[in-house]
Amino acid sequence: MLGIGFADTAAEIGASRGPHNSYIYPLLNTGLIAGGLYLGALVYALGQGIRTRWTPWTAFVVGLTVAIFLYMGFESLFLGGLSPSSIMLGICLGLLLYSPADDGPVTDLRSKFHVR
């Protein structure tokens, strides 16, 4: 429930190497509450990016973020690291959460798409 902390994860779980999965690693280290908040923040950022005004740039950022999320299933990326992948993840999350003032806040799905 509370996690094992940021100690040597491999030694704590009795393996030679720690988990190479960015969705399991935060849950093991920080516990269900903080790990769930971390994973929820990733899902929230992706949802905000999908619901913004759809442009080719937004499509590129959403696609790149989905690719990074797939990559995170096989490699341990954690925000706060200085690897190129972690930096790219941080940039993508920032771009997903950015909403220009003239677009207005995201309120629901229909506010950003023109439904005919």
C-alpha cells in the first residue's frame, strides 16, 4: 500500500534486475496512492491533449505521446530523470496540457470539435 521507497527495487523484490516498466515501477516505489496519482496524471494529460482544438501539430504531439507511453511499457522512464526519453516525455506532457488563451479552457469533448 505504501510502497518500498526509492531503495534498490531489484533487491527488495528478490530479482537480479528491477522492473523495466514505467507503470509498475512507480506503484512499487511509491505505493498505490502516489503511484495511482502518477498514472492518473499521465492519463489526464493525454485526455486533455485529445480534447483540445485538433490541428496537425496536436495530432503529432498526441501520436508522439502515445508512442512514448507504449515505449514506457518496456523501459523504466520516470519523470525526474535526465535521460533523453524522460525529457521528451516531460516536453510532450507539457505540450498536451498547454491550452492557448484564445482556445479557452477544455470543458467537454464537444467544445473543441465541430460536430455537424
